[in-house]
Amino acid sequence: MTRIGRLVRRLLTGTPAAGDRRASERGQVLVIFALGATALIGAVAIVTDVSWLWVNQQRMQRAADAAALAGSIYLPGDPMAAYAAARAEAAKNGFVDGQDGIVITPSRDNAEPRRLAVSVSGPVRPYFARICGCLDSVRITADAAAEYFLPV
């Protein structure tokens, strides 16, 4: 078969003629697509887990800030009431001390008796890192401090 005959046959049937170099390269796009799709899905999984951890850290930070503000008004006179108010405010924001591994630690600053520091710590379970067995949970901590000033 002549060179022109092979070209006509390939154009009409859509199949490569004998001796065509591209016949051995068929199917490579499928492999490249599969590798690219796997990399894209992995990147989306990592971004989703990091975003979930960040959102939960922000929620904890807001709860710690609110707890410090709520408890600081009782200082320096009644530190036990300050600690109770801080824990109650954190509970209103969804973080109950001792439940699901959450630890709320209010403490008074010895150098400044009107300052209340609150630490909220708890586990956060990622979505995709759990599936692949990388991480079961990540412990996140948020710290806040508030100081109460008496009115003038």
C-alpha cells in the first residue's frame, strides 16, 4: 500500500494504518487524566480539611473572647463567680467544659488582678485526613484575656 493509500485509509476509517507511529501512543491521555484528577481531588481534600480546622479555631476563639469578657466583670472581688461566668458563656457558645474532650481553663493574672485569661481547647475531627488514616483528630486551643476597668 502506498503512502497516499495509508493516509486515505486512516482519514476514512479513523484507524491508524500499519506502521503508523502514533498507534503505540493510544491511551496515554487516559493515564494523564487519571493522574491529574487524583491530584486535583487530593488538593481539594487538603483545602477542605484545613478550612474546617480554621473555621473551628475561629469558633473557639470567639467563645474564649466572650468567656473572658463575661467573667472579667467579677474581678478582683469574686474570682469563683468570674470562673463560673466564663464557663457559662463558653457553654452558650457551644463549648461545654468536660464534654467531648473540651477543656475550658479560666485563670486570673497575679500581676493584674482585674485580668481574666480563658483558654478553650478541644479536638476537631477532619473529614478527609480521617479517611486516609493520616489524622484522627487535631487538638486546637484558643486563648483570650479581658480586663475590667471600673467606671470613672
